[in-house]
Amino acid sequence: MRDPSLAIPPPAAVAALLGARRTIHDFRPDAPPLETIRRAIDLARWAPNHRLTEPWRFYLLGPETAARVADLNAELVAAKEGPVAAEDKRRRWRAVPGWVAVTSARGDDALREREDYAACCCAIQNLMLYLWSEEIGVKWTTGQVTREPRFYDLIWADPVRETVVGLLWYGYPAEVPRTARRPLASCLVTLS
């Protein structure tokens, strides 16, 4: 039985939100209100987490740090693809209006570390869904820059105690891509 003090949306509203969310690749230049982003992060913390470890840390990047991350990424791209690709990437990344990095706690117990990483993924999904309900799109990336030791330095994260789960870009969508999923039968196994 539901607790009457909890405001639980009807199933149709939840289904609509889940089915409508899209990864956004291009953003309008205007940044969403910081209080909306803080609210999304606050709600993200209600993700399930085994043993209530709350293993996440959210790094809200300001414009200077975001520019440094874009420059670091351009340096990495230049080494692999050349200066033209690097400058194109730098331009695209510098146009992103909002950035959040999410990390998960590291530890000596491999199983707990795996559970904590999964919890952080759930927290990211919570954040993305709430922002989508506010008409703010997100792209979650785990690209090469997030595995670069200098990235940890830029966001003041301790690579011994935490690992990057993702770098999230957010903003108002310039366009919402159309997408589809394979049929349910392609991933559902029913056992007797």
C-alpha cells in the first residue's frame, strides 16, 4: 500500500517521461537556472544504493573548469586525429552550457565497488529524468578525457578514492533527436 504522504505520479506520467527522454547532442546557448540543476542533483541522491553507501560525488563545473576540460580533450583529440579535428571538438565542447562530473567511491572490496558504481549510474538516470521533466537535456559521456589523470586534477577529484562514472553536459535542446529501441522480444527472456 502506498504511503499517502508521498506524491507519486500516475503510471502513465512516469511511462511518458521514461519513453520521451533523449540524449541531447546540441544545446541552445542559454544555461538553465543553477537552482534547477541543484534540485536535480538533490533528487539524484535518492537512487538505490546497496547498504546506503551513497557513493556518489557530483562536481558542478563552472565556465573556467569546463573550458580547461574542453582544452584537455582537444589536446587528446589532436594527438589521435590532428589539429583540425581537435579545434572542431574544442569549439563544440566550449558551446556546451552546463557540465557535471559524477564519480563513485573506490574501495578495497571489488563487489562493493561494483555495487557503488551501479548506484551512481542510477543516480545519473535520476538526474537526467528530472532535468528532462524540466525540458533540459543531458548527454552522458565516458570518453577518453574522463579516464585521463589530468581530468581528475581539473575537477579536484582523488583518483585513489573515486572513479569517474560520467561527464554530463546539460542545457536546453537545440533539437531533440528521434530514436527507437529494438522490440522488447529482442532483450526479454521469460523463464518458467
